[in-house]
Amino acid sequence: MNKSLRKAIIAGNWKMNKTRPEAKELLEAIKPLVADAKDVEVIACVPFTNLETAVNVTAGSNVKIGAENVHFEKSGAFTGEISADMLTELGVEYVVIGHSERRQYFGETDETVNKRTKAALAAGLKPIVCVGELLWERECDITEEVIARQIKLDFFGVSAEDIKKSVIAYEPVWAIGTGKTATADQAQEVCAFIRATLAKLYDQATADAVTIQYGGSMNAGNAAELLSKPDVDGGLIGGASLKANDFSVIVHAAVNG
């Protein structure tokens, strides 16, 4: 991590978990554990039904709230979708876009990820845009081709100023919810490649300003090693974000990183 150049961010991705009372209980447990976290942005990305509860519970604390998805249109006949303006009106600050589960199960493409990213930025949200390769793609030694393509498409037409407001989460799909984790060196290699790709598309100063998270089964046991790498600026945390103590350990690993 290089906190002199960019913000360190630990974001919990709760996925489809927790009722509103459960969300309140978890956030109340997390708040005091991370209250002393300096130089690290702490975020809980929660299901739509929990957003208002989460915003109210974390008011006045250093925990920010994010959504897990957003639609690219401002309004209209899109049953079941939520617009960026709806999220900002609630007090949401971040939104996860293009998570591998959204791509795999709900047909998200790089084109729709690009549209959602632009819509989020236009509404004042900070997008956490997920990229990553499948196991088969890694075995075929095309990780860099896959990642470069995703970065170019997902941020097509996004200005340098706007990409500085964005976060990129590298999530090797083969390490999501599988218990498998990329080694710290593998995570560093791809995160560094993402930064190099941004430097080619924009410039080095812009690339250096973008926070790049690792999002593949980071947990309390491996966080410190992963976050010790110069281009791993934080984590998008799945299962461990549902346990207050584990999440706190990861946040403090970022504080010390």
C-alpha cells in the first residue's frame, strides 16, 4: 500500500445476507472496533433493503455505506432495479459494480458495467468496479489480456478526473467464495498490471491515484501479507465482512500496512 499516493479502502460486500435487525446488530458491533482506523476508508456494502438502516446506524461514525448494484438509467420501466439518484438520496456513498456474481448469474457485461459506472459517477457515487479472470483463463495464461480488456471496456469514456474517484477491485473469479486465495505475489502482480494499464490509458499520476483492492477471499489470516504489497490498496471482503472481529482485523491490517 502507498497511502501517500492514494486512499486505502476496506469494503465489506455482504452479498445477500442479513435482515435489517441483523444488519443493525452487525454494524453496531463493527463501529467501535474500527473507530480508531486512521488513513483507511471503511465501507459496508449492504443489500438494498438494509441501506436506510445502515446509513442511520453509521451516521456520525467513520463507516461509510455502499450498495451492491445500481442501474444505468435514471428512471423508467426497469422492474426490480434501483437508480443512482435513489442511492444518493438515501445517503449512500459507494456502489459495487460488475461483481463476478453479477456477471455470472445476472448477465452483466462489460458494456452494462461501463454504463452503470458512468451513471454512478454522474450521480456523485464512488463506484467499486470489479474485474478478474476465470480459472480457465488463468490456466490458459491470458490473465493480462482478460484484465486489460475489462479495464478498457469498463472505463471507456470515463475521464481521468472521474477514474480518480473510482475504485478497482481485482477479484480472481476462481478465488471468490471458494476458500482459495491468490498468493500475495499473484495479487500484487495483477494489481500492478492494472495500474500499468491505467497509466497507458491515462497517465502515471492518474494511475497512481486510483485505489486498487484485492477481492478474492481476503480474511483475517491473510490480510496483512496481501496488504503489504505496494499495489494492493485494500480489500473487497466477502464472508469475513459478516464477522465483526474478523472485519476489524482486516481493517487494522490496512491501518498498519
